[in-house]
Amino acid sequence: MTTPNELRLLPWSGPGDKPCYLSTDDPYSYMSRLADNIEANQLGTASELLEEASEALDNQDTSPDEMRCLVKALTGALRDVYRVATSRGRLLATSDPRECAY
């Protein structure tokens, strides 16, 4: 049986916002590559939102409604980035350091 530390936390959630996991030893499998691409998109979105937030904070004309919308988007992005960090942290914790390609 596979232990939870051997599973990859995927960058999306299932019904009821429950975590989804992938069990594979193949980092090039379709699902692994799909997860990698979604994580990259999520990180890119977070970066864009961070820049947008900085600009909105510097702009005195940003309305409260615009800020509320931005905070909602940032909250979702932070949730995604946290999931990516958790997933990658687990992958690092279970990997063999001798297998690192430097």
C-alpha cells in the first residue's frame, strides 16, 4: 500500500474541496505533466496578481470594490501557491537526495 508521503498532492481539489493525490513513480506521465503545467499556470497567475496588487496599492483612485475583487483573487492565488508549496515540499521530503541532478 502507498503511504500518503509517497503520493503527490495535485494542484486541484476534489468534491467538497478535498485534496486529490496522484500515485505514480513516473514524473513524465500524462497526469504528472498535467499537474506540472497547472502548477506553472497557478504560479504565473499569482505573480501577475502580486504585481496588480502593488499597482492598486500605489493608486489612490483604486475603489474599495476593486480592492475587494483583487483581495478575493489574491486569496485564491495564495491558496493555489500554498498547495503547490505543500506538494513540492512533500516531493522533496520523499525523494532520495542522491538522485538530484546538479
